[in-house]
Amino acid sequence: MCRGAVLSFFVFMKAIVISEPGPPDVLRLAERPDPPLRPGHLLVRVAATSVNRADLLQRQGHYPAPAGSPPDIPGLEYAGTVEAVGEGVRRWTTGDRVMGLVGGGGYAELVAVPGDQAIAVPAGLPLGEAGAVPEVFITAHDALSARLGLRPAETLLIHAVGSGVGTAALQIARAWGCRVIGTSRTAWKLERAGALGLDVGIDATVGDWSRDVQEATDGRGVDAVLDLVGGAYLTGNLRSLATLGRQVVVGLTAGRTAEIDLGAVLSKRLTIVGTALRTRTPAEKAEAAASFERDVLPLLESGTIRPIIHETIPIADAARAHALVESNRTFGSVVLGW
């Protein structure tokens, strides 16, 4: 009998839970019932996951889990091995190495996921590193491809280029033959990004970064902006974009409100879109996973791109991992390993 079919016998897994909204130390290692295995789903034993900004917001009580996801177990991604296969699943079998996105619950020993949303882990990629792939790389790829329609030889501006999504987007864009300009509020992060192929690094704490973007593009501006910061950065983005430029807003660390110069939007014929993966329907998430698997997985398999990991921390020490990410002293992802 598979594990997913024995919940009536009270089989329990370990998980990191949010005991109450608050600072990192509200995270506790606890026991929770194994998730049920439903038709069309997989039960996956998690080897690793990563800490994302949404996890911090959920812990603070500002970003509730979507319906159907554990309300008190954070975690938007997983990498592990298939423990059991639900009825109707044909592609996967027990023991397969998979990774993917979840609406929540990634900080647990087991996750139940739709089979059509799981992604094969490349043979040469350890599961501990694969835990840093799904959220940042699928987010970056979806933003660059589906939302921005980024094309080879275009110039892309990435804010917070040293973040997990920033380093993923930088590598994908460079692999596609794009020129990349990146901003950060930390000089050493720009140096690290340079080793990944960043063409121009701009310290956002010094002067007017939008003027620096104009200088770096000989006054033309950039074709596209991947904004992982939000807030008042919008004003500079509009100045930085070339005619027919596109912007996608992915993160809001600087705030969710901003003034907009509609005259610039009209005169330059700009496009501004927003994106989020967590709130999408299962069909939309499956589509994003399939697109990533088609376009980006071969780059991971060949070693052209790789997950950038700042540190791997035992999941029992999740509070320290959250505090580290909140400190903004990280480059790339912080991984939690079982």
C-alpha cells in the first residue's frame, strides 16, 4: 500500500510550520499528517526547497496561502524523489527525481503535486541544488518569454540582479544573446553578477540610476525591464525604456504603490504588465512548467546556466534562513535541505 493511501492510520511527516504571524523565530519543526495522494498526482519526498520572499510575507501574516495549500506550512517549491504515483499518472514512476512549484507546503518532508506540473531533474544536477531552481527560474523564464517577449540582441534591465530571480533572469537572457544591465544596492553583488555575464552593473544607491541606464545605451534606453523591486522604481523605469519598450513587475520589495507618468507611457507606446505564479490556475502552472522544461531545462542540462546558491541550511534551522534572506546580504538563493 502506498503512503498516500494510509492517512487513516495517521502517518505523519515533519514540516516547518508558522506557529503565529511574526519574526523568523515563529517557525517551528512539527508533525503534520502526510498529504493525501489523489488521482493525477504524485507524492514526492522532498530533499530540498528554497526560501522565497513570499515565504517571508506569509510568515509575517501578509500573504496567505491559496486555497488547497497548507495555511501554516510555507514553501513554494521542491526537489525530491517520487514516493508514490496516483491513478492516471503515466509519465512518472516511484524513484524518479522531480522538481516543481507548489502553492505552499514546500517546507515539508512530503508534498502532493499534480503530475503534469512536475519537472524532471537533470541527471547531473544534485537534488540539493535543484531545490533552488523551480521558483526563480520558472518565474524568470515566464517573465522574460511570456510577459516581455524578450528577443535575441535586445537590451534588458534587471533590478535586484543579485536576487534569486535576478541571477536566473540574467543567465537566461545572456544565453538568449541579450545584453543585460543590472542594478543593485550592494556593490559586491554587482561584482558577482559580472562573473555571470552582466554587461553593465549600476549601483542604485549612487546618483540617478536611470541616467546611468541612458548613458549605457547611448541615450536609446532599454527594450525591456524586469522589475523585482517595484515602488518608486517605476518612475526611473519609464525614463529608461526605449520607444515600444516593455516592463514586467515581479517583486514589490520597495512598495506596491507608485506615481506613473502616463504621458511617457503614451508617447513611447510602452507596455507595463504584472505577473505572479502562486495565484495561477493548475492549468496555467502546468503550462508554465512545460514551457520552462522546453526552453530552459536543456540549458541546465548542458551547464550553460546553473542555480546560484548563497548557502544551504538544514531545514530545522529555517528561522536562521529567513533572517538571512531578510538581511539582504545574500546573492542568489538560500536553500533548505532535509
